[in-house]
Amino acid sequence: MKKAISKALAVLLAVSATAGFGTVASAEDTTYNVGICQLVQHEALDLATQGFKDALTEKLGDRVVFDEQNASGETATCATIINQFVSNNVDLILANATPALQAAVAGTADIPILGTSISVYSVALDMDDADWTGSTGINVSGTSDLAPLDQQAAMFAELLPDVKTVGLLSCSAEPNSAYQIANVKAALEEAGVTCKEYTFADSNDIASVTTQAVSEVEALYIPTDNTAAANTEVINNICEPAGIPIIAGEESICKGCGIATLSISYYELGKLTGEMAYEILENGADVSTMDIQYAPEFVKKYVPERCEALGIEIPEDYEAIVAEEEAAEAETEAATEEA
């Protein structure tokens, strides 16, 4: 009898041990499914998404699977994408741009959500600034692309000291753009510059609104506005022939139609978001208590050919934005010299 009990106990212990080892192995082999909802395709958002994927892949290898979806600028499509992610029970959602974040928050209160390329989270989430602590208290955290707006406004005096009227151009459907416009407007008006606001509802009326602005002001400011970023060619085709300089809120808009910007690396911002995702997925970090993270540095940049055409002198602390072709040639030359 004792032998039978001993054998049964041994079998039970062996099964328990095997189950325990199996649990450890499965934890190490866990594959995470991450849904990525990006509002629209343009350089800044593309770089943020790539940085996010690269950071997670570097840490998790093939243990992370991405379902990457682009809403093509349609807010309603963001909601459809998010609902799909929720149905598939993904482990985490990356919401790239404000409408994507808002759709994610509306779609789930349980799945961890990280935003990126969001200027102001309290605005995007309709939270009272007076109660803002740095974390959201809900299933949301992420990274902000907001640059110091007073310093962006100061670039007008630095580069365009004779300009007295500035048009503030943005999409009326983007609350973060409105926040930036209000702050830049206040800083410019304090400096004695007259400001006029011009808003377009979507890409269909960018040309007409920009044409009106060009006829009434001496220069333009465009914030980190996704609709504008996706339509810089349209804006440039109107402003460049008219000799209207544009200070932009971020680098991709500046490359497309501006003269200068105080901007960040969206790729590095995406990587920072990916590192936050790793902490949530692998180490169990509570997304609701994670503080919103900000870019570590901002760089003054300018577009040489546009500044030269307008006769604008650039201070030494500005970094030139070179065309992709020039950058590729420079890399090739450097590689040849090293060889």
C-alpha cells in the first residue's frame, strides 16, 4: 500500500514538475500580437511607426507580430481598424496620431494603448489640464511630439524680422493643431505680430484656404498637422511661387513646403514608444501609471534652397535639411572614402 502511494505521489510530482517547466518555457516563448493604427501615410508618422517596430523587434525578435493598418486619413476608418484589433484580442495597440488614439480609447478600456505623434494628451483625451499629472489614469500612455511652441514662434523674429502679418494654417478637425495655433498666436501677438487664422476642413479645401491666406499675409505657420503633412505639395505649389515663407511645426512639413522648423526625430520618438511597449508586454508595467514621454532634444533645421531663393540668412545653429538624393550621395561618398 505504501509503495502504491509512493508511486502515485512520484507520478504526481513528476507531472507537476513537467507542468511547471512547461509554464516557464511558454512564458519565454510567448508571442505578442500588436495592432498598429496609423492615421495617414506621411514621413513623420511613417518614421514613428518604423521606430516603434524596430525597438520592439530588437528586444523580442520574432516573438512580436505586428498587424499594421493605415486609415488613409479617415477618422471613421480608424474606428474600424481598432474594432478589428479588439475583436482579435491583440495584446497592445499603437495609435499613431490623435484620431487613431481617440478611436482606440473609444474602442477599448482594457487593452493597453500607446500613442505616438500626439502633441498634447490632455487635449486629445479631453482631460482637464488642471488635473493633469503626467499619466492618464486609464489604459493609455505614450509619447508626445510637442516642440517648445514659444521657441517656434521666436523663429519668425530670428529669420523673418520684417514680417508683420502671419497666417496660422491648420486643419479644423485636429484638436492638437488648434492647441499649437493658440499658443504660437499668443507668442507672436505678444511680439507685436498680427496673426490671422486659416483652417481647412480636410484635404479638399486646402488649396482654396491656402490661396486666400497667401493673398493676405506675409508668412505662414503650420503646426504638426497631419492633414497638412499629407498635402505639402499642394501647399508648396501655392506658397513658393508667391514667395511666402513657412515656419513648420515638424521636419516633414518643412521639407515639403517650409523654410525652417524646430523639430524632433520621429524615428527616435517611435523607438521610445517601443521601449514603453516592451515594459508593458514583457515586464507587466501598468500603462495607466506610465508618464507620457517627450522627445529628449529639439533641433533647428532649415531648407537651404528655399531660404536662398527668398534671401533669408540662416544663423549658424541651424542644421540643413538635405534632399534624400543628396543624403544618399553623401553616404555613398563617405563609404567610398572609408574603403
